[in-house]
Amino acid sequence: AIDTLKDMEILFEGIPLDAILTEEGIHQYEAYMDDIVLQCAKQLLKAHETKVNGCNIIHGDVANSQFIVHIKDFIVSVRLIDFGNAILMPENKTNVLAFPRTTAAYAAPEIMNGEYSQASDCFGFGRLLEEFPQMETNEAFRALVDQLTDEDPENRPSMAQVVTKLASFISEKQQM
């Protein structure tokens, strides 16, 4: 249980991703950007793989304000936060809500019809990736973003596929 403000500070220690994805932040944290991207993807994958009462978790509001980044001794850790719009859904189902609850700039087209799925989280993650500097220099990264932001949710890769692709991009980059 959280009993004090000190506990809250420890719980939320780190830098909001939206602060890192500013011009100044990108310059300051440039050396960590690949790790940050991969850790963000792993956090969303972890949420998607977690079952609650046999149901999948859909975050429902994937955006740059929903990740906290902590860097200590050159090690990056990221947490996905604010599950206030999360939806529990039986596997392979789509949830229909009367009122969309998400950050508009990251919203998948189907959310405007109130339809949420893990694919809608993937779309939001694709919009998030557009903010990273890798977009400007890496064609494979750009192609992944295009897949994630496909209008048809059936065409979007899963977060497991995204993590694999991002890890591959980073590995190839490090070998250059």
C-alpha cells in the first residue's frame, strides 16, 4: 500500500517519456533511444501477455505520457503506467465502448467506433514510434511504423512481433 508521498515518489521515479521526446530531451538522451524504444515495446507486450481472470489486458491509451523512463548506471528501465482506461477482454474478442477513451493523436481508426483490441494498442504504439529520432534515419523502423498504423487492425503486427523486429534493428545497428 502507498502510505506517503515518499512512497509515491519511489513508485513513479523516472522521467516521463513525453519529456524525453522533446528536442532537448532527444539530444540529452540520444545514446539511450534504442533501449528506450525496445523497453517501451516490451512493457506493452508484458501488458498484452498478462491475463486477469482469463482475460487479455488492453491498455486503451498508449501514448508518450503513459511511459516512465528510469536510467541509472547506463541501464534503461521503462514502466507503462496509467491503466485507468484499461479493458479486460476475453481472448480473440473486440470490446465495443459507447465513448472512446484515449489520447486522440494515438487513437486507432476503429476506436472512433468504440472498438478496442490489442491491435488498437499496437496502432497507438506505432504513433508513439513516430516521435522517436530513429524514424528519420532507419527505413526498416519506418516500415514497422507503417505496419503498426495500418488502417486495418488485422494487418497490424502483434507486440511480440514488434519486440522481435525492434531487437533485430538494434542488433543490426550495433554490428555496423
